Amino acid sequence: MPLVQVTMLKGRTVEQKRKLAARITDAMVEEAKAAKEAVVITFIEITREDYANAGGLLADRK
């Protein structure tokens, strides 16, 4: 059972997540030969305060 975790900043709509889930599933079926019913996708949403890059929080960037 393939498990795909997508971590991204909060703010995407439910419709955007639906489209992402469909496209990711299709890619797993086509490229990894996974059964469509076996593909599990989780969306982990974080805030700008939860994300740091190059030693600084994204929330501190302008």
C-alpha cells in the first residue's frame, strides 16, 4: 500500500486537494504500478510559523 504524504502551507482549497489527490494517485498507478485502491494520500498543512528555511521562519519573511 503506497502512502504519499504531502506537506504544504495552509491555504489550499478542498477542490485543489481533490485535484492533487487524483493526479498523485494516477501517477502512482502509472509509474509505480500500484493498484488505485491501495494508494493512500495524506495532506499535512502547516502554518508559516511552522516552516523554516535557511535558519529563519517563513513567518519572519516579508
